[in-house]
Amino acid sequence: MAEQFAPVDIKDVEKKLEEMHIKDLEVSGGRPLKQPFSIIVAVLGVITSLFHIWVLTIHPIDPWYFRTLHVVLGGILLFAVVPAARNLGKDQPHLVDYLCMLMLVAPAVYIFSVFDEWIYRVGVVPTNWDFFFSVLFVAGVWEMTRRTAGLPLAILTIVFILYGHFGNYLPGLLYHRGYSWERMFTYLFSLDGILSLPIQASAHYIFLFVLFGAFVEASGAGKFFVDFARCIAGRARGGPAKVSIVSSALIGTASGSSVANVVVDGVFNIPLMKASGFRGTIAGAIEAMNSSGGQIVPPVMGAGAFLMAEILHMPYSDVCLAAVIPALLYYNSAYWMIDFYSAQSGLRGMTREEMPVFRKIMLEKGYLLIPLIALLVCLMVLMWSPYRAAMVGIITLILASWVRRETRMGFRAILKTLSDGARGAIEIIATCAAAGIIVGVLTQTGLGQKFAMIIFSYSQGNLLVALIFTAAVAVVLGMGMPTTAAYAIAASVLAPALTREFGIVPIAAHLFVFYFACLSALTPPVALAAFAAAAIANAKPWNVGWQSMRFAIAGFIVPFMFIYGPAMVLQGTTFEITMVVITGLLGTMSLAAAVQGWLLTHVPVVQRIVLFAAALTLIIPGMITDLIGFGLLVVVLGFQWVSFKKGQTAPVQ
């Protein structure tokens, strides 16, 4: 059951925003450092932020150097502020922390000194020293993971490492030749392992947008954005979270990246949700859910849609039209998930008296919208890279803060924000580095590619089983590479088999694969969108990942709908398409009510079971199943109406 909240008083919201500075981005559990350690860490944070700005916008360096230093600098900050245990170094780093720092620094110095030879030996013919320093680096990353993400992800990385070495003892398709410790550990310390896509995303995108979020809060723009959002959707339950639906869909369809969408959109929406009473974990999960759905929204849909049109030899406009109804159902479910959660948690809308005056706030602080507008223009009109757009946003925000005295950022405030922003990114650096270990093992052993054979060996002609396996493969592939790349691999192997072996409509088969490649950003253990949202929300990455899957559960069901009912992708008569839209909207609403335990009022367990059955039967195409689902929904609504009249619970908004 959702955590209960008292109704949010508008004065409490304003007080929260005044107190909600960059400390909300700091890693939970960090120790309060005494001087001079706090000064040293602050200086290191400033250096880390300036290093990223310099490399990304002024002087690019080799990916080996940049990504390695990204992990090393983040690791040093992490070991300085997050203790290994509660009783080790309460107000200053312990000897253990210095040893952990050395485990990252020494390997970096080593590979930089022998770089020209290292890149030809790594993962193939490593020397003893290559192996020694690779083990140190992997162990240092593992300790970073343990201190931030906790034991589950740390244990999982160990399981994958063991699989990479002992795979020759496993049966069937899980078998692989097995790699020596030397080859495997040096491979993990490479651009195919720890320094692969997750760390690339962290270094290139996430870091600067977390820094941008730090400047948003430090400049006082956060309070203005809260007021602005209250004017737009303040009257509705969970208003800021519902605003996230619109903004994430608009940004995500153009960016083509769930992670970029989270870090662009989340720096505004997540603080708004937290200030309105949402827990940090839930705020991050909602943002990850909405941002991951952006890639399936026409007309742009990211680069994957262009690739789909090329593979299918059909006009791009046809692909976009086919994606309209699935995208509508995804965000319809998101709306009701947010609304029912808000009702269950006591997050009410505001009265007219509590609403800010739109004209007044725009006259007083409307200039603080300029950085957001500049950011969106750079991303969606000028098509600049996300990190360049983030830098424009930061610079514009600093300049805009000088319009009025109360928002003005001086030199000292800028330095403090640079330091705090770096500290706010260290948890996501650790999590992405650990994800790189999993990606490296999947790549080295070929386990990702073998999933295709596993699917059709074990489905034995059963379409539902084959679809479940196909979804699993698309998700696994999406964990280790961009959506476009994951879709390209899955589409080349899985989609043709679905159309050839099971007679599925080609556009439906390809959209099915594309959907799950997008949703892989929400699925632990490598849920990059959820991890990015967690960094901004100051929440545990895995908790955000599981909650985002819970909120986005309809997204995992909708693809099955257009496989069994091609009318959803406009392959049918007008009547069939109309019916699938109506029943789909009702079905996703019923599913949200079943998950959140709220419809008109609190939903008892038995009614939740009935609602879930209604959702499934409404989602499954067919006149009989639609009538059954509609009947079950009407029955529950009848009981809900009686309970509502007795309890006088606020109706759904």
C-alpha cells in the first residue's frame, strides 16, 4: 500500500522549497566532514565539475581517459563522504577509504602510462601487471556499488563475474567456453566493460544535467517552477506528476533517449513532486516512467523509428501513425497511476484561494523560464548535443539569476553549486560503473545473442511463450546499449522470426521489440533511466527501478495487445480500431486502479482482483472478452459508488 501523507498545505510547500537546496542531491548516508576535510572535498568537487565542463564543451579527450577519470574522480568523492561502515570515520575519511581511493587511482595511472600497449593487450593477451591493476579497479568499483546501491547489485555483479569464468560448467545454451581470470578482468576494465555505455551516459549526459539541477535549486528557480506548475495543474491531484506526462512526452519524442529525457525533464519535475508530498523514490519512478515513454510518442520517436521504417520499407509517417494508439494507452495508464496513487496517499489538489496568481508570478520571476526555454531550443530546434544544451542552460541560468537581487548568484555561490553538483552525481557514477560489469560479461560471453536461440527452442510453437521470451531478450539487450542499437539487433533476429513463424503483422512485431527496448531503461539491474532519476531524487537506484516498473506495468502489457489485436496499430476496420481504443483506455484505467488500490475510493483486495481480471479481459482483443471485462468493471464501479456515498470520499479528478 502506498505511504500515507497528510494533505499538503501550500505554506508548507513553500517552506520546503526554501529549504530544498542542493543538499537534496547529496548522497544519503554521507558523513558530516570536519575541516579541513570538508574544504578539501569541496575543492575536489569543484575540480570534478570543471573537468567535465572542460572536456565536454571545450577540449575533448580520448574516451579511455575521460571515462576512467570520470569513475576515479567520482570514486574519490564517494569514498570521502560515504563511510564503509557506520563506525569507520564518523567525521573524516578512514584508512580503509584511502585504500579504496588508491584502488582506483593506481590502475588509472598504470593504464595511462602504458596506454599505447594496453589497448592492444586488454582482454586478449594481458600481462600480470595488467591483470593486477584490473582486479584493483573492478574491486574499487564493486566497493563503490556496495556503499551506494547496497548489496543486491553488488552481489549480482559477483554472480555475473563468476558466470564469465565458470560458464563452461553450465548446461545447454547457457554454456560458453569460460574465460580466464586474466582475460575477463582486463576485459571488464575496458570500453566494453566498466567504461562502456552506462558510464558513457553518466559522463556525457547525466553529470551535467545533475549539475544543471543543482544550479536550478541554488538560484531559487525551483520555487518559481513550483508556482508555475501549480498554475498549470495545481487543481488536480498529483499535479506536478501529471505535468511530467506532458513535458516528458514532448522532450522524449525528440531526444530519442530515456536517460537524456530524465536528466532534462527531471531536474524540474522531480523537485516539484517532492515538494508536493511525493516520496523521492516515487517521484523518481514517475519521472522515469514518463521519460521512457517519450521514445514511443510520434512524430519523432527517436532514431529507432527511422530505422524501423527502413527495415520495413514503409513510409516513416506510417510508422508514426501505427504508434499513436499504443502511446495514448501508455500515457493514459500513467495518468491514472498518478491520480490513483495521489488519492490513496492523500495528495489533494489546491483550492482556488491557494493557487498562485499567474500574472503576478510571471511579472516577478518569469525571467527564470529563460534557461528552460534556451535548453529546449538547443535540444529540439537547434538539435545540439545534450551536454552542450546543458551548458547553455547553466550559463543562461546564472545570467538570469542576476535580474533580481534575491536570486543573484555570486562567485562563492557558483563554486559551492559546482561542488555540490559533483557530490550529487557520485551515486549514479557508482551504479553505472557496476552496470558496466554486467554489460561486459554479457558482451564477452555472448549471452545476449544466445537469448534468441533460447526463445525459439523453448517456446515450442506457443506464441505467448515466444513473446515473453522475445520481450526478455529485448530488455536484456536494452540494458547494455542505446535503444536504437538494442532494437536493431533484436529486430534483425527476433522480429523476422515472429512474422515468419507465427504470422504476426510486421509493423506489430517490430513495435513490440521497439517497446521493450525502450522499457529496458526501467528494468533493474541496469535501469539507466531509473538510475538517472534516482540521482536527482536522492533515492536508492534499485528502489526507483522497481517502483518505475510498477507504475509502468501497463507499458509491459500494451505491446502484447497489438500483437493479438493488430487494430491497435491501425491494421483493421474503423469499427475495430474504435473498439480497441475504447476498451484499451478502460483496460489501462482498470489496471491502474488494481495496482494502486483506488478507484472512487479505497479498493478492497477482492475488488482489486476483479479489476485486474477486468483489465486483462478488456486488453485482450475480442468481443466476448470485451463484454466480460466491461461487466466486471461495472460491478466494481457499483460497489465503489456505494462505498463512496457512505464515506463521502473525494471523487476522481
